[in-house]
Amino acid sequence: MSQEKENESPSKERMTVLEAHGFQLGKSLGYGSYATVKAAHSTKHDCKVAIKIVSKRRAPPDYIAKFLPREIEVVKILKHPNLVCFLQSIETTNRVYFIMELAGNGDLLDVIKREGVIPEQQAGIWFHQLVAGIAYCHRKGVVHRDLKCENVLLDSRNNLKITDFGFARGGMKPGLDGKRILSETYCGSYAYAPPEILKGIPYEPQVADIWSTGVILFTMVCGRLPYDDSNHKTLLRQVQSKIVFPSKINLDTDLKDLIQNILVKCQERITIQNIRRHPWFTKVAPDSEICMF
């Protein structure tokens, strides 16, 4: 990571630092309480990129001390067709800039809001790619811990790309005895969180990631989230009950079976290997993964 000191105003700092590295800022793509994402043009590479701008002053101390260094470490080791490609990071006194591949077709949540229910064949293509991306992360010892529709982007060819590794953690490969490292950091969005996280007990983050993929799949094929996250007690009760599908949507029996095997308690949750062997997964969009194994 390159480091520079700047004492200019925030807007001037962004322009000065980024222009010095050959980037011309464009429109805003999204924002949060302490980070914004902007489109930009790289004059060096003559291509469009996305730049995540993290404010050190606005970000919580815990994020700056723990999560930000982890994110920088993690994105440098990941390279997969179904993950947004990290290109470069720049650090100044007040900000950190993540330079990334630009996924030009927006996020999955926007698509669902616009289109409603995603046709099963298209949902199958995207779910194949989602599973491919997260399986790769897990093989590299990385857990995402914040999988949700907003963190799933689509590129210009409508291929799925997982993004935002702000809560990710590396070094999570099982030990020689096969035991996985448990996590006690309860992060991510409640609507996508499994029962073990909502209960606040130590959990296997790889297994929690799998739950989140099931919530994303349900949301694609049903056009809405499976659980109501407006009340914690209600949410906890719902996630511990058998999943209920909308009666007005005619879903494939195998598709419902797969979702039911993902959205269950952690001891019974299907593994990624068995997701790939599942009848629905093998019959829907079997050639959709854009990566080689």
C-alpha cells in the first residue's frame, strides 16, 4: 500500500491524491456512514474503475484498528472471476482508497427491486457463481461474514461478483485435526444472519456464509427477504422455524429442498460440496460458472 500525507481539505485531498495516481473521479456509486464508492477513470490503464474511499475520522476505532487492516490483507490474496478484483490501495493521513474493478450493472438488490422475482434459470446462473466465489474464499482460508444482495454486484456481462470484504477475515483454514476456528465477532446484516449469530454464540463463519447464500437465493426467486429483521425476537423465532415460501410463487421442488437444507440450524446445514451435488444445482445452469477448478 502506498502512503502519502496530505493536509488539504477533504475534497481537494481526494482530487490531489487520486489525480497524482492517474485517477479521474466520476459519479458516486454508493455511500455509508464512513465510506463512499465512486466511479473513476484510470488514465494509466485507460479503463474505468471503482474507488472505495474510507474516512479514518468517521470510521469507528474498532474498524480502523481491526477490520480495515484485515480487509487490506484479504483483498490482496484473492483473485477469482466471481470476486470484484482488487487493483491497488492508497493511504493518506485521513483516508484509505481501495481501487477496484468496476462492476457496471449495479448490485443484486437493485435488480430485484427493479425486476421483482428473478427467473429460476437466471437465479441458477447467479447462484452457481455465488457459490463458486465463496467456495474459493473458503479454500483460501477467507470468510466473508457480510454476504447480502447489496454486496453482490453484476458486471457488464451480467456475471456475478462478490464485493465488500470489510468484515472478512483470513487465516481461517481448519487445523490439522480438521477443526475449524470459531468466530465471536458478530457482524453483517441481521436479515442475512443465521441463528447462531443472532443468539450471540461462537460460530463457524464458513457455515454462516453458507446460510447467507441461502437467504440470497430465496430473495432472488421470491422477490423478497425470507425473514423480517425489524424485531430481533421475531427474527430469531423465524430463523429457527422451517422456512415458509410464498404461496403465489410456483417454485421447483428441488429448489425449495435446497433452500430448506441451507436455512436450517448449523449442525444440519448443507456443505458447499453437497450444494454442488444437489439435484437443483446440477440441473439448473450447469455451465454457468465462469471459472476453472
